[in-house]
Amino acid sequence: MILRRTIPIWIATLGGFVMLISAFGKPIEGMGESFAEVFNVIAAIAFVLGAGSLLKANLTKISRRDAGWGFAIVTLSTFAVTLIAGIFKVGVNPSRDFPLATFSGKQTTPESPFGWLYEYAMVPLTSTMFALLAFYVASAAFRAFRAKNLEAGLLLGTAFIVLLGRTFAGVILTGWLPEWASGLRLENLSVYVMQVFNTAGNRAIIVGIALGVAATSLRILLGVDRSWMGTGGDR
Amino acid sequence: MTRQGKTWLVMCGVLAALLIARGLTGEGLGRVYVKKVEVSLGSEQVAGAQGVSQTIWKEVPADKATMKWVEWNQVAPKEFFAARAANPAQDSISLSWPRTIGLWLGAFFTLAIMSFLYADNIAYKLAEATVIGVSAAYWMVIGFWETLVPKLFGALTPTLVSKLVLPSLQPSDVVQQISMWVALVLGVMMLWRLAPRGGWIAAWPLAFIVGVTAGLKIVSHVESDLMAQAAATMQPIVEVVPSATGGTDWYATTWATLANALVLVGVVCGLVYFLFSVQHKGVIGGAARVGVWYLMITFGAAFGFTVMGRIALLAARFEFLFDDWLWLIDPNHLRS
Amino acid sequence: MHSTARAVLRRRFQNRLRSAVLLVAMLVFVRVAAAEFITQVPVESAQGAPSATTAPIEATALFNEHRLPLGMWILGIGVATTIFVSRARSGKLPTIRRIAALEAVDEAIGRATEMGRPVLFIPGIQDMDNIQTVAGITMLSRVATTAAHYDAVIEAPTSRSLVMEAARDAVQASCLAAGRPESFQPDRINYITDEQFGYAAYVGGKMLREKPAACFYMGCFFAESLIFSEIGNSIGAIQIAGTAESSQLPFFVAACDYTLIGEEFFAASAYLSGEPDQLGTLQAQDSAKIAVLAFIVIGSAVATVSAICGSPSFLVEAYHLLQRALGVSP
Amino acid sequence: MNFWLRLDSMDRRWVFLMMGLAVAIPILWIGITGRTFPETATPAARDVFRAIDSLPEGSRVLFGFDYDPASSGELQPMATSLMRQCAAKKLRIVCIALWPLGGNLAQETLAEVVRSDFPTMREGVDFVNLGYQAGNEGVMKVVLTDFKKAFPVDSRGQPSNDIEILKDVKTVSDFPLIVNVGAGYPGNKEWIQYVISACQGKVKMVAGCTGVSAPQLYPYYPVQLAGLLGAIKGAAEYESLVNEAMGGVPAPKYLEAQRRMAPQLFGHLLMVSLILAGNGIYFAGKRRPQR
């Protein structure tokens, strides 16, 4: 129990306090920066665990002939091809400044297999997935934006002003308003909403989040909340 | 055949017919052209910054080169058309089969993902399986070459890294070396999970990460969010706007004052809404309600802005289909 | 019984020790900070000459003086936390307002059990160096405890390797704590890919095929929030979301049944735990909030009065003092 | 069946189809006719223009590329126009990236704007691409104390110490202006939190951001941020400002954002009508007695 729970909690407490103090102590000021690098390296090493999980899940699927096991083969083969092409920089010319260093070239040119996979498989796939949001946003607007109460009404009213005020439609609809009422033109109204209501609302959220982060961090550092911590048992 | 099956058939048929029709008219459908570039490099000794002589590689004529290779750079189709018109036998610019196939594959994947909007189907499943495989490996490769090699190996095995990857590698200082050793040890502890026994040791690096994150985030959030935002709100409500003639512009003053007052009310009421240990009744309840109104307006504004971004993304995908693949439009004058 | 009593004693001892460490750290901080404060503000004496400028030089070299106000704030929140936690331990429990989203957690898991469908939990798409992910894992452990009681199946695909490890640990611990270690299924908690939309493509497809009855989105989300919540809506799942990414809140608010907004998300695990210690920290959080409110209201009032009355010097100085306390050098 | 009821039971795939058409048709129309809508700049975009315009010739600008191809639909037009204004003002441009693919985008933007339209600018003297650095906020903290430690080599592998443009750069405060185009984390917000706050007024910053992050960044404007380009609308406004200042007929690559405003218009109109229709259904349903 001591090895599995007590020591980890103390590690967290001490690590956290050292970082906290490093923000104030001049001699150890740069510790936070070193941690970012340390974390990146650990995360990069932990990719081995991720790859293991990915392989295991897909191999199990194939060996059990689960529904869609053919797609598991696709996943595994594209994974293997991309990984090998990338790690060994297959077909990548060295950099022009250091032609003698074998691996000095960048692997992202579409001439190399890795760059090709990135350019013609990953980019279209991920950016189209991203673009699907335009459709979902439309369906959400149709289904969920109903003025059931004052709060919902405010939400959709603001969305309305911003949507119209941020295109040429705003100019067409309210551009005729005289100069003394120019504040009511949709494009100006949308700026006003952003600078006043949005600023106030976002500030309240930001300050709240800052307090939430502070409290959560302190709960971890003081050992009040241990539920993020597992048992660390063997699996 | 089910109704859905019939719809799929009709959609695919229409798409195929349109493609064939497009392919038979004008310049046809998307192709990629590349220009051959022969790289020939020669070395030269020059005096470096600290007086130490350095080897510099430069472009030299092909007969004097010690290192040579060929690169293929993508060019606009109009350059190919021009070159072909000038000399039909030229071979400096040519059709790139790998990239043209890639372009068509990209178009297929774009349509495959979009087909998910209609219903789950085999094309989407194929696209999904591909994107998981490619992207998981992609980030592992990036992690290896951009983090592990320059940071970890660069600090622990500098000779090897500078020989094979980065000859201009700067020597790392003691702090970097210590932190990379720490990272290595913690990383290995993390991987201990794969060992048959003693997997609990992996909880230690995790605890370290969580603890340090907590210590770091509390500082950055309290400093730049809590204190800075509170300070930004602490402003005079009355804001006198001078007019062009030297007096007071009462119209602008009223608006500015109103805006300041509204911001103050919003921040205060918004914060009251987030109070947990007080029941939302009476004055507190009223303020919290106003706070919710502000939050809703904020969300509405965020929604409006986000729609804008999402439509831009969709537009970019359609431009890819219409411009790069189908050659229907040519906004960047790449073909004419 | 004997061992339980010893465990309680040991835990109490550790808590004391931790508080002692905090106390010592604070004392050192206050000692150095006080010395700094004296150097930084030469108090004008009646004759107009600086009266107290005697600061130990070694302290100046050790301490980052421009962060003094920041230290004071963190110290204040820390002290409030210790005070309210010990009050709560002594039985003075705060009454916490109702948070509808959290009361729906049990209901959602119960429904999934009845329908014999899985519960989907997404701990965000960021890594363990993001505090929202840590809060998400904490929530996962609460949800997993309830799920273990109901014998519901939890699916948690993750987009980071470290998060997968942490999630497995947390769920295993929850199953153990709920007395059902056999219900822990590590293969249900998988790494997919680090790529945001590759992950979204996987989760979207999975949701449409497996139709989870309850979906929890707790952590740091970006654009994928709406993909998940719209698909979840189309399959009729109960959806509960929590995030501090304010740009994604409108989508969760519009498409999910319940949403934890910003700070509520961080308070959620404390609320759900119902432990006196944790409820005490909520009260500490509130007291800090009240301090911020006081600063904003008093500061604005001082600034306004000073603007109207033509900036009398004592008001200007008071305003500058308030600003300095918030880390702004006037 | 009642119209509203029928509308309510409408399959959401019809909504998807409408959205697809609302975006696709204007793209085809603009692609064929080449016409765009006029833009009037809002203060936030005008301030970006002014911040760059007011810098003396030869000032160094730190140009951050914190996005990837997934958001380049919104952000690339901003980066292109910002780069163009900086180059036209004869500022010295130092490109960096905290997103792995940002370095490539910087390279592409430099090729598209500087190398092709400002051929007199020399690499290493008038502009440089320092490429991607891993480490997120960590890098920002390092640039505060030692810029060259954070970016020891440029994208070609040349040591920073030998690069002319970085000769007397010690920390980030040696750049009077940071121009950052960012899509998320790490990005604009982190630059403000870690660098702008810490520099206490010595460094100004202007930012370009996606539509999603714009509302979060507005609270920082105009104090911590000297100017802000929000979403494709901000890009289009700024683009028209730069085109106006440069005079002549702009090349098609400098009209990208303005071209994308037409699908925006129709997309937004569709969204507005969908919201109206949704509420029509809701209120019609409320008036009917419940059985």
C-alpha cells in the first residue's frame, strides 16, 4: 500500500510544491520550463504503450473475427506502413545544408512515402472530419435553438445578431439606418455585443475557471482528493 | 434492396456519370504536374563565427558536385501547358503519377467522410480505419523525430545525433542533461507497465506529472486569469469622452459609461452564479439569474463566431473538390 | 477493525504532516515576502523621507519580487482551503447548492444498465499535463464507482497514451473500492490516436454502431465537442458534459442534456464525493471568489468616485494599492 | 398534416443537404465570375493594420504560426496578408511555430509572399524561418530569458548565433511586435498569458484567430492585444485594408478571404432561417392543445 498509494501521493505533493515555489524563487526559476520538456519526452516514450494498446485491440478483433475485423487489418497495415516510412525516413533526401548526415532531411515533403501519406490521406481525412461541423452546427441550430425561456431566447438572439452582423447581410438589412442610430446597425451591434456582454461573460467564466483550477490543484497538492490516483495494480 | 441501398446506388451512379462527363470536356480532371530539379552540391571550408573552420555545402555545377540527387517540385498545370506548347517533347515538367493518385485518393476520402452524414457505410468505415492507422503512426513519428531525437538523444548521445541528424546541434547544459535523465527514468518506469510484475511503479511517474501540472497551472491561472482579469474589470464606470470642439461628447459619454457599467454588472453577477456554498435565493438568486443571462449571451456570440469558422472549413473542402480535383473553377489562376 | 483504526490513524498523521509542510512553506514565504514588501514600498514618513528600507540583501537575490501579489493570492487560497477543510472535518459541513448535471449522473448510468447498453466516457483530448484532463479522470473514477455498483459497462477510448494509463488505473481503483474488482475490463479503455479528428472519426463511428445509452464528456474539448454531442443526440443517449473550454460550452449547452460550465466542472468531483474535506475546498473556492468580487466592486467604486471628484490623491493612491494587489504596476 | 408538424419530423439529412448547397453553390458562382463583396473594416482589424503600419522600417517582427492545415481555411489568408504588409513595410520577419506543422506553413507563406513578390528580401537578413519547437508554453518561457536557447537553429539547421537578423536579439523583448496566427493550444492565449503579461508593455502583440477562439480573445483586446483578426470575416476586412494600402489590382492569392465571404453569407442566412424555422415549430407546437 505504501508503494502503491502513499509514495505516489507524496511524489505529487512534493513535485507540485517545488513547482509552486519555483515560480517565486529566483535560483530555481526555470524549473517549470524543464518540466515541459520532461513531460514531452515521457509522453513520447509512452507512445509505446499507446501503440501496444492499438495493436492489441486490433489483433484481438482480427483473431476473434469480430464485426468489422477487415477494417482492423486496414488500420494495422496503414499504421505499420506510416510508422516504418516515418521512423526510417524512407525516400527522404538529406538537407541541402548537411548532405552527409543521413537523417537530416525533413520527412514531410510529398516526395517521401511518409509525406505522401500525410498530404493525401491524413490531411483530406482530418480536415473533412473537421468540415462536418458545418453540417452539425446547422442541425443543432434547427433542433436545439428554441426560445423555450428567456435564457434560451438570449442565446439565440445573440447568435442571430452575430450571424447577420458578421456578413454582408447585416449591411443590406440595417445599412439604411441614419447616422444618429448607427449604433443599431447589425455590424455595430455585433461588435458592441462582443465588447460588452461577451467580455463580461467570458471574464466571469475565466475567473471562475482560474479559481476552479486553483482549488483542484490544491486538492491534489494537499492530498484532499486522491481519486485521480489509481491503485497501480498489475494488469 | 432497401430504400437506403437504392439511394446509395443512385448517388454513386450520378457521381460517376458527372465525373465521366467532366472528364470528357475541356482539360479534363485533376492531375498533378512536377518539375524535375537536379540538386548538385559541393563542399567548401570557411572560417566560422569563433574562428574555427567549418564545412559549408553550396550548389555547384553538376560536374563539380560531390553530392547529387533529384527533387520533384509541384508546379501549376499552366506551366506544364506552356512548356508543352513551346516544346511538345520536353521532359522537365511531367505528370506525377504518385501525386495524381494521391489527389484522387484525397478526393475519395473527402467524399467518404461526407457520406457519413447520410448513414454509416463501408466507405466511411474504410476512411475511419485509415485515418486511425495513419494518424496514430504520424504522431508517433513526430514524437520520435521532433522530441525524442533532438531533446532526449540530443542531450544523452550528442555525438550520434549530430553525426546522423543535426550537425549543428548545440551542446546541452547540465540542467538539460539532468532533466533528460529524469525523463528517461520516468519514461522507463511508465513502460514498466508492460512487464509481467511490478506494474504499480508506473503510478509514480503519473503522480509526478499530475503533481507538477497542478503546481504549474495554479501559478499561471491565478496570475494571468484571476488577477489580470479582475484588474481589467476594476475600471471607473464613468468615462468622459471629449468632443471634437473641446467640450464633452454627451452621446459618446453615455454609451461608454453604459458599456462600462454593463461589463461590471456582468462580471459580478457571473461570478455570483458560480458561488457554490450559497443557495441561489433572494438577492443572490437574482444576481445569479442575471449572471446566467450574460453567460447565455456569451454562448450565443461564441456560437455565431464558430459557425463562421466551420463554414470556412467546409468551403475549403469544397474548393479542394471543385478546384484541385474537378478543375471546375480556377480562383488562383493555376490553369489559365 | 484494528487495521482500519490504524489506517485512519496513519492517514490522519499524513494529513497533519502535509499541513505542516504547507505551514512551513508558508512561513518561509511570508518571511521572505515581508522583507521584500519593505524594500518595495518605501513608506513615506511624515518628513517625506523613506523610513523603512532595511531589507536583507540575500532575500532580494532569492525572491522574485514582482510576483509578490501572486504569492499572496495563492497563499490566501491555500490558507482558506486549510481552514475550511479542518472546519468541515470538525463537522461544520457547508450546504452546497444543487447542481442539476451532477444529480443526473446516477440516473444516466441507471438507464444504461436497464437498457443493457454501455456508458461512454470521454476524458477530453488533451494530455495529463492539462488540469482539465486530471479533473476528467477524477470524474471518471466517480462515474466508474457508480457503474461498478450498477454493474454497467464503461467504455473510455482515449486520445493520449498517458491518459489511457491514468484512466485504467482510476477505473481499476474504483472497481476495487466498490467491492467488484472483477468488473474492471482494461480492454474497454483504449488508446486510439493523438490526432483530434482521427479520434473524432473513431468515436463518432463507435457511437453510431454501439449506441451507448449514456455519454459523459468531461475534460478539455475542442471542435470535436459538437460532433460527439450531435451524434449522441441522434442516437438518443443521455448526455452530460463538463469542460472549461468556454468556446465549446455553447455546443454542449445546446446539444447535451446537462452541462457543467467552467468552474462547475472543477467543483463536480468534490460535490459528487460528498466527503467533508472536499466540500470544504468548495467553500474555500467561494471565499476566494468573494475576495475577487470585493476587489472588483471596491476598485471600480474608488475609480469612479475618483474620476468624478477630479482625482484626489488619497483615492488615486488607494486605487493604485488595489491594482498592485492584483499584480498591475500603476 | 400541419406544415410545422411536418417540418418538425423532417429528417435532419435534409438540413445537411441544404447546408452543403448553401456553401457549394456560391463557391462555384464566385469561382466562375470572380466577384467578391465589399468589406468595411471593424476597429479590431484596423488596429492590426495600424500596429504594423506604425513600426519604423527595419523593425523586427516575431511571426508565430500556431496552426495546422486543418484550420488553414480560416487562417492562411490572414497569415498571407499579414506577411505581405510586414514585407511591404520593410520589416524584418522572424517566423516561428509551436505547432509541428506550423513550420511548413511558415515556409509556404514565405515562398508565396516574400520570395515571389519581394525578391529583394534576403533569407537570414530580412527574414528567417526558425521552424517548429516542441514544448508549448515551455518555449514561451524560455524566449523570455534567452531567445536563442529556445530556437537554437533555423529550419535549415543553421545555428541562430550565425543568423544576421538575430544578431542582437537576447530575449523576446527585442521584438517590438509579435504577430501570431493561432488556431488553439498553444496559441494566442498562451502568448498573452506567458509572454505579453511578463513583458509588461515592452512588447505589443496582434493576433489572428479562428472563429471559435475569437470570443475568448476579445477580453484581451485592446489592452493586452493591440489588434485582433477574428475568423474569416476579420481576415477579409484586413485583406481589403492591405489591398487598399498597396494599391493596384491584387493577385488572386490576396483575395482568398474575400472570396470565402460569399459562402459565409449564404451559410449564415441558412442558419438564421433554420433557427427561425425551429422556433416556428416550437411556438406552433405550444399553441396546439396537448393531448
